[in-house]
Amino acid sequence: MAKKQFKAESKRLLDLMIHSIYTHKEIFLRELISNASDAIDKLYYRSLTENNTGLSREDFEIRLDINSEERILTISDNGIGMTREELESNLGTIARSGSLAFKKEKEAKDEIDIIGQFGVGFYSSFMVSSNVTVISKAYGEEQAYMWESTGSDGYTLTECDKPNYGTEIILKIKENHEDENYDEFLQEYKIRGLVKKYSDYIRYPIKMNTQQRKLKEGTEDEYETVIEDQTLNSMVPIWRKNKNEISTEEYHHFYQEKFYDFSDPAKVIHTNVEGVSTYNALLYIPGKAPYNYYTKEYEKGLQLYSSGVLIMDKCADLLPDYFSFVKGLVDSQDLSLNISREMLQHDRQLKAIASRLEKKIKSELLEMQKTEREKYEDFFKNFGLQLKYGLYDRFGANKEMLQDLVLFYSSTENKPVTLSEYVSRMKLDQKYIYYACGDSVERIERLPQTEMLKDKGFEILYFTDDIDEFAIRMLHEFDGKEFRSVSSDDLGFEESETDKEAARKEAEDYQDMFAFMKETLGDKVSEVRLSQRLKTHPVCLASSGGLSIEMEKILNAMPN
Ligand code: ADP
Ligand code: MG
């Protein structure tokens, strides 16, 4: 039978994977087990929503089988299975994401990124196998099919016999080669260890026939080796466990595997709440902003489980936009399985959970700000912009939630500071919180308008993001102190009568020159007048009215 070819890009991606990702080759098992678990989830979900399947939870299992003589490792499940078409489209091409993976390939510093991020999990089996056979029968179908491939040279697809629905993945494990050890994937203890390490929380039993030393029946000191089915995983989902039973490593593994990130999260938030609404939540703040975070493609949301069964992959209603960077899941027994998206939007339980999560996220961030400042500044580099958008959004209605979380660069501290830190340092005669806008800290440093304030020893916040001034205007004030741009007319100084008089006199003396300047500049300026603000610079530009020069610039640059 003629072999079908993989799509070209799949082929190159396969080569890349097989030949360059040695260090992490053990993750193939995790990938295949999680596929099996997904397949069972799909069937289990069906059994819960349709009444006539006759299936119950106890029926489901994932099995591992080692045949070391034949060098074969089998992973089987009694999940939903695949039809002929599904085998072809799911395993014959690296789905749409494959082409994306390929475009990104050059940018990916660490090749390992490719596996999880772009859903090519199944292909990782070729890292350890010289041949992969998939036998599958879709639930409710009569005919089973066999898919077979030795890697990048294509695959065959034929009819075959299989008594029950589900999928069997048969790996012919490679021979040891130089310093590459493959034999270990045929060793019971190694497989057992890998299941514990990566797949312990899988909610269906992962069973294997294992050799066990047992006390011989009827004796007290005679042992015998028996072969017995053993469940290798503890099955309790990680979020249902006690916090003190979970290591940081486990939390991170779970995060990386579930949310396709290969860097560690910046923060893990795990809460178990009982009361009016009962739920477990496991949330993560990523260590890096996803590459598409500040684009329209990025989709916010938490996974939503009802008593351990996944009912929605990205429940957007659980997260406000300003915390859209949070990844994670919520498991609640108070939600119905059959609940639809539309119903969820109006669900009171869900709203209550969302509002508690929001408060929790805020308090965890504040804690980080207090106790792990550097980490917080890193976090803010990644997601601070989103928080500032949040301040601006809804005409400042999120003020209470966000005002303590934002940081701005300070002229006196030479680093980002919080607003309350600023206020705590304000001088007795200082009326306002001063800020200056510009493209960069360096450029703001050179602004003529900042000179006098600096001379007087006042701290100035530097606004370098377009959104900053807009956001702060929505805040209006912080802790009773109003914000003032360094370019504004009134900086709140008490001027003595003699100073005022001197200024008036000076303005009068130069009246003719100002008139001449105005005439020469024409429409480019609305007024030329004397400023008491300047020290070493001869002139500065300022705006009158509600908008600052910077805001005008930004608004003018926006497409209509
Ligand atoms: P992902 O799991 O990220 O979708 P994979 O490469 O791991 O990507 O799997 C590709 C697809 O193949 C899955 O989405 C699923 O539809 C199908 N698949 C893989 N393994 C199984 C299985 N054991 N049972 C049913 N379908 C499977
Ligand atoms: Mg997968």
C-alpha cells in the first residue's frame, strides 16, 4: 500500500523535533497520557450529558504495557477514539497550529517550546520510537483503523480489528545509540517514575501490570513475586490537594503542561474556599507576557470545572480585563454540567466566584509588591500596561482595585515607585503629585519644565507610556492629592507679593518682544508669555486647556 506523505511543514517540524530535543524526550509519555485522558474526558462528558450511553466513571482507564523483549511500550485508553477521518486529520498533519509553529521556529530560542506550545504532543512519540502504530475505534462506530508511521517518511492507514472503542498507541522503542539511552523507557521503575512526575493528577487510573514482592499466602516470612495490576497515579487533581502536599516543582510542571508555557510562573495562587460558594482555584501569573498578549488574538479566561469535569476551556467571565494575564482554573461543585455559555454569563455563583478571585489576585500582587519587590517590578514590566489600561477603562471605575498596583518611574528614586510611596515622601509645602511626560526617562530628564521642581527638591513621576497621563486623569487624585503635570500653569506654589510684583514688572518690560514672537510664529502658538518655571533653558512649550501637549500628540496620532 502506498504511503501517504505528511504535509511538508509537518515533515520539517518532525525532523527538527526528533533530532534536536534530546534532553526532554521523556515528555512523550506525558503527552500521550494527557491525550488519552482528554479522549476519556470527551467520552465521559458525553455520558453525563446524554443519558443513554450506559457508561460510568469507574469504567474508564488508561493502560500502560511494557514488552521489553519486543521493545514495545503501549499506551491505551477506552476514550472516545478516532474515526478514519480523524486519524488522518489529527495525526497526518500538524494541525493549523503546525504552520504557526514553523514560522515561530526561528524565534524559538529553546526548541522545546515547540512541543507544548503548538499542540504537537503526539509527535513527541517519535523522539523515542522508530515506529509508531495507532489502533483506534471511535465510540459508536463499527470499524477500527490502524495508522502506522516510522517518522518523517509518511504513514499508512488501514482497516483493522479492535473489539472495543478507544485508542492504542504502540511504540517500538529505539535501540540505544551512542550516549542516547532508550532502554530506560522499557523499564518498569522508569515508567512508574515518569507517571508520578508528570501525570500524577490525571483523573483516571493509569494502570500497569507490575511485578510485586508479596508475602506468600499462608506463610509469615516467605515472599513471592506476583504480577498484578497497579494504579500508578494518585488521581487527585493537583488543585484538590492540600497546599502543603504540593511542591513548587509540581505546581510549575502542572502550569507548563497545562498552559503551554516553558518558563516558570511568577506566582502561584492556590485557594480552597468553602461557604456560600464552594470552589478550588489554582491561578498562575505568568513569568513572561505571551507573545500575543497585547493583541486582539489573545483570549483571556480560566478553565472551568464542575466537580472535576472540564466544562469550559476559557471562561472569560471569571477574569476582569485588567487581570486578563492570569492563567488557571476553577473547580466548583455548585455549577451544573449542562450549563450553557449564555446561562453562565448570568450565573450568580459564577459572578460571586469571579469577584472573590479578583480580590485574591489583587491581594497576592500587593503581597508580592511588598515582599518581593524585584519580582514585582518584573511582573509590572510584563503586565503593568494592562493594569494602567484598566485604570483608564470605565472612566476610572476600577480605581479602588488598581491604584495601589501601578508603578511609575520616580525622578528622585531612579526606579519605579508606587503612588503611596510617592505620597509618603511628599514635602510639607507640596500640594500636588507632579508628573512629566515623554518618550523615555532620558528625554524627560532634559525637559525644561522639570528644572525648577527638581531644584526645590520635589519628586516627579515620569510617564513614558502613552496611556499614563490618560489613566492618571481618570484617577483624578490619590490619597487626597491631585496630580499636576510639570507643564501646567499652576504648580501650587505660594508666591510672595514681591515675587509676584517682580514677575509682573518683568512681563511688562518684555511685552513688545512677546508680541513680536507671537506675530512671527502665527498660528503655531496661541500665546507667548513669561514663565517663572525656567532655570537654564530659555524657552519651553506648554499647552493651555484640558489636554496636555503629550495627550494632544497621542490623540492626533490615533487613526480616526
Ligand atoms: P493536542 O493534544 O494538543 O490537540 P496532540 O498532537 O497531542 O495535540 O494530538 C492531536 C489530536 O489527536 C488530539 O487533539 C486528538 O484529537 C487526537 N488524539 C491524540 N491522541 C488521542 C487519543 N488517545 N484518543 C483520541 N484522540 C486522540
Ligand atoms: Mg496532546
